[in-house]
Amino acid sequence: MSEPTAREAFLTAMSKTLADEGKLIEAGWFSLQAAIMPADPPPVQIREMRLAFFAGAQHLFASIMTILEPGEEPTDADMARMGLIAAELQAFAEQLSRDARFAEGRPHRRRRPPEGLGR
């Protein structure tokens, strides 16, 4: 494994800090909103997209907690399931990246993080 870049190290540290503050999913929502939302979406679009984002996060977390084998140590089945989840999410991230490059001329939201996020 190669050494992480400065950006990767920063993002890892920020993710750990946000997780410790109970704000990791909210930060993910904010990042998605800033990256893909149009410049002036109607409030209902923001509300419904946030609902969908958090519902997806809740579903994944609850599913992981359900599918893990009993015991403290991960089993081969646990690792295989987590690998499949990682692959599924990686494919989604790649598609999202392709879609974002396609829509590059579109104005995006540029907002400041909510007060207290990551601080």
C-alpha cells in the first residue's frame, strides 16, 4: 500500500473528527448537495434529497449490523459481504463522477457548511 497523499490524509482525519462529533453523514450530505444541486433549488428538492440520502445511509448501516456474523472478530463471510458492499458503492461513486463530469457546465451550489460542522 502506498503512502496517502496530503489530501487523502486530510480527508481521513476530517472524516474521523466528524465521526467523533456525530456529524459524518451530515457532512456527506453537505458535500453531495454542494457538488450536484443546482444553484437555487426549491426547498422541497433539498428536503426530499436529504431524506433520500439519510434513508440510504440508515439502510446501509442497519443492513450491515444485521448481516454481520455473531462474535467480536469478522468472519470470512463478513469480509466477503463488506467487499461486495464496497464494490457496489465504488461502482456508484464512479458513475457519479462520470455524471458530474458530463454536467460540468451546470451551475452548482456553493454554500458554507452549517455552523459547527467539523469544528
